[in-house]
Amino acid sequence: MYGPYSRIFGLHHWRGYPTRMEKIAKLNEYKVSLENDLKGVGERIKELEKTEAE
């Protein structure tokens, strides 16, 4: 399965077309993952700014 959902759903999905609820669930999981990444980036920026100020 290739296209806009291939990264989210992977290539080993047993059905060719995920249901609407499956899409929503996977997109919510992806959103949480992105939010965690963003939080990590913010923490790293703060670390670098702190060491630069010292």
C-alpha cells in the first residue's frame, strides 16, 4: 500500500483500505508521536541555550 497513509499504516496492513475509525486512531497515534518529538526538540534547545549562556 503506497500513498499518503503508507507511512502511518505501514506496508503490512491486512486489508487494502483501513476504516475511517482506524484512520482516526492511527492519525491520533501519529499526532502524539509528533508532539513527543516536538517536546524533545524543545528540551534540547533549552539544554543548548543553557550551556551557551555558561
